[in-house]
Amino acid sequence: MSDEKEISEQTGTSAVVNHAESSVMGFTDKDCPSLKELKKTAMTVRRHIINMIAEAESGHPGGSLSAVEIVSSLYFKVLRHRPLEPGWPDRDRFILSKGHAAPLLYAVLAESGYLPVEELATLRKFGSRLQGHTDSTRLPGVECSSGSLGQGLSFGIGVALAGRLNNKDYRVFVLMGGGECDEGQVWEAAMAAAHYGLDNLVGVIDHNELQIDGLNREIMNIEPLADKWRAFGWEVVEIDGHDFVQILDAFENAKQTKGQPTMVIARTVKGKGVSFMENRVEFHGKAPNRDQAAKALEELDREAKCLN
């Protein structure tokens, strides 16, 4: 069995462990008519990611595409935020710990109104606000500068503790990668968050089974991942990270959880939405060439037509 086929079998929609047990809101397509709009927005975000990285001839498409549904759910359904007032003290905070997925965050911020969509074409250009990894000093809406992996959860703990000390009711969401869980600092942060009972903190792991050098289980096996987080004192929800219903349910579950932080383990497909990028480790940090970008956009356009 090839690595690509094996990964696909592990990360498909069947790899959902206990969503039904953890669900408290019970979103359905009938109850949430905006799901169709979320799917359309996700398709637009994917197009932006391909266009941006192809134009820059540099970037990380695989891990950007794998987390589109997660970040779209947050910005268009879950987060309390004001694009025209990015420094609003009562806003919920989103921290992109896997900073190489910056194209995803930039695309969602643009669609939310934090920056002009036209500015996306400046990704990684000299003088651009849209650097290869996020820079909170240059772009409104970016909560945390990134680069070295493993630091975002610690940053999120500080922000969550500050909210408690300041009597603020905002919530903090931190997106990490599966390979990022190789970092020791992640587990120090896991202990600290549970120790302080930070129920205003939600971690999300984009668990697409791949990292820059290959399969997670071959580089540094992190399984059983859910059991590890439970052992550290976290509420754990396992979901299909491309299913909006399950994503929204998981975030509602986290909102209802008291006295401990929540970790959402989202089983995803690296390069999701573009057939020749899916489960391909080389597209972790490889930009599509002109022909590949055209093919990717053609595939996304076909998928978008099915949503109309």
C-alpha cells in the first residue's frame, strides 16, 4: 500500500472517532442554512491560496488547504470580532501557531474585511504586509507573529490568562499542526493550560498526518494523540476537519466545557481540494507552477459549480 493511499484511508471522513458523543448543539444542514454559504466561502479561500502562492512562486499550499474549513468556521460563524476595529478589547482571539499556513489566514482576513482582496497578490513580495509567516506588527487582525513551531499554544495561554485577570469573557483559539506536536514546548503548554483550568482556551490540531519531512508516524509518532491530551487534563473532541457540521459542534462543545481547556483534533487531508496535492508531502512547501495552478483552479471551479 502506498503512503498516499494509506494516509487517505486514515484521514478520510471515516476517521471520526467520537464526534457524536461530544456533540451538544447538533448542527444539521436543515438547522443551519448558512452551511452552504460557508462551503462557498471555503472554495473562495482555496482559490485565493492557490493564486497567492502561485503568484509568489513560494509558500506552503498543503497545510493551508487542509485547514480551510476550520479557519472559515471560526471567522464566519464562531469568533466575536470586528474587522473595522481589529484592536477591539472584547474580541475573541485566533492564534495561528502553524505560521507557515499564513496564506490561509490572509485569505480569510481578506474575505472578512481586514484587508483588500487585491493585496493578497503581494504575498512574500518585498515590502508587503503579507510575509511568509505572520507578522502581528504589520497586519491588523494578526494576533501573533509566527515562525518557529511550537510556540502558539504558550502564547495563547498568556492571552487566556490575561483575559481572566482583566475580567474579560473573550475566548482564545489556537491552531496547531500535527507535526508541530513533536515540539516539547507544546506539552509544557498542555500542562500549564490544564493546571490553570483555562476553559476560555481552545486548541485545534490540523492532523493531516504529514509534515515537511514525511509521515508524522515515521518522523516522530505522536499517537495515541487524543489519549495524550486527555491525560494532560484536556477535554478532547475528535472530528472530520472538513465537515462544517462537526467543526461547529466541536466549538460549541468547547464553549459549554467548564474548568478545563478543550483540544479539537481535526483529521484532515493535506492539500485538500486539489487532487494532485492531496496527501502529497512535496506540497508542504512547494508552490504550484503556472500549469499546476491553472489545473488546481479548474478543479476548484468545478467543485464550486456543484454548490450552486
